[in-house]
Amino acid sequence: MKKKKEINRFQRNPKKTLAATIILLLILGLSLFNFILSTFRGLGNPVLYYPYPLYGYRPFPNQEVTRTYGTVVKINNLSLRADGDWDNNIENKVLFLGDSVTYGGSYIANGKLFSCLAVEEIPGYESGNAGVNGWGIENIHGLIVNYKFLPARLYVTTLIEDDLYRGMVRLTGLPYWSRKPYCALQELLYYFLHKESQTRYVTWQSQANSTDVVRAYEQGVRKLKELDDFFKSNGYQHLIYISPYLEQVLGLQEEDPILLRLFHKYDLHPTYLLDRIKTQNLSPDDIRSLYHDFKHLSKNGHALWGKMMGEDISELIGR
């Protein structure tokens, strides 16, 4: 008589075994994916921001995080992208103001930003980057004019055209963090949820009539004028740049004529970097190599912007 084959617990419960195996593989897969996102993309350890009523939001001071492919983003004691802390001496300092184009993203280290490259060959001077992702001119105005954040003698404001209609941008609703996420997957999930939520909205251009478009831009230009007058009336130096979009440099899009008229109306004379770039006689491929996307810069773009701005700063301070 044959001995009956012994059946183990897994064979007795095939459905439970299959379910447990799937769950285990899913956990292992997600853990591996989280490890990859954390190690190679720096997710799960974002720069943290705090809200503030006068200027919207800024990064918390004294942060150092490792992000995309090991890029280190250092935020100093004054919430600036700068590798060193700043003291109270303003005479040898240049502060760069702007949005995400100035901030530079987490794919470029501090030392490769145009804010750093513009002054690296000017003896005795150091720069700080007060650019903040998502900011518009009213955030900058709020920080400088209302909050009186004045840690430098020379200020460089770099804007894209859209910055002049954004109004005061607040932290709520943006894909940024005030507390560290539990893991890389959580940061990725919230980012995709934010991107998906944007599909709910129509563009402001589709709703506004031409008169209100001008009024929106004019409000921003007035803020820029107030900012410029504030600097000059208080003995500070100020340079203003308009950073072009990729399509503008490729010759596929013109500068906004409304802004050109408003700048003339308010006696503002920003430097359009597009005009300077045109003198470089760059090929379309060379132009594309300057950009990370349609408005943010690559390392090549930061190098060129830094070179052009550095020439102006040297001339302004007599170096």
C-alpha cells in the first residue's frame, strides 16, 4: 500500500499562497522602485518651503539635499542658493532675484548656475541666488519692498514674460513640500496628482479679453517699476533681464508687444537677452542645447547667461 503524499500548508491553500506571493512581489517591486527613485533621482528628499504673507513662500534656510543624479542643492542661512553663509556686509555681494529660471532646478548644482558664474571671476565679490520656483514679480516685490530683504548692494532681477502677470503666487496648491515626504514614491505620486489636477483648468488667455490682458500685465510692470525705483532711491544698484523662451531664440515667437509698450510707458529699460544671443550666430542645435525645456536652462544656457550678465556686472562696478 502506497504511503499518502503529505500536503503542505501552501498546497492546501493555493489561493492564499498566490495572493501572498503577489503581495510580496509587489512590496519588493515597490521597494526596489523607491530605492531607484531615491538613489538616482533624489526623490523623497526635496527642498522644503515655508509660507509667508508678504512674499508668498521661500525655502527654509540651512538645507542641503541631494537630488537628480547626485546633484547637491545647498540653501544657506538666508534661504539663498549659495554654498556659503552670508554675513551682514552688503558691499561685496550680488543678489539674484527671479523664478525657477534663476533658481535653476535640482538638476544643476549651485556652482553651475548663472547667478554663480556671473561673478566667479570678479575678485572680492560673492553671489547668492534668491530665485524661487513658481515666483512672479509680486513675490519679488514683496520680498524686497515690503519685507525689506536687502542683504546685498547689487541686485539682478531675471524674469520671463509670464512672470509679469502671475500676481502673488502662494505655496498652497503647488507641488512643493513643507515637511519631508515619507518616501520617494510619495513625492512622485503627489507630483503626478498635481500635474493631473492642472488638466481641470482652462488657460487664462482663453477667458480674458484684450483689455484685461493689458491690465494684468500693467499691474506687474508697475510692481517692477516700484521695485526698480525702490532700489535706486535707497542707493542700491539694480539690473533687469528678460530671459527668452526657446521658441523666441529659434525665431518662432516674437517678444510680447504689450510688454514692450508698457516698459516704454513706465520708463523701464530691461535688457532683453534675446538681443544679445542673436549676436552669437548660433545654430538651431546650439540654441536647443542652451535649454532644459522651453524656458529653463541647461548647463550650457547657464554658462552663456552667466557670461553675458558677468560682463554687465563688471562694467557696472568698474571692474
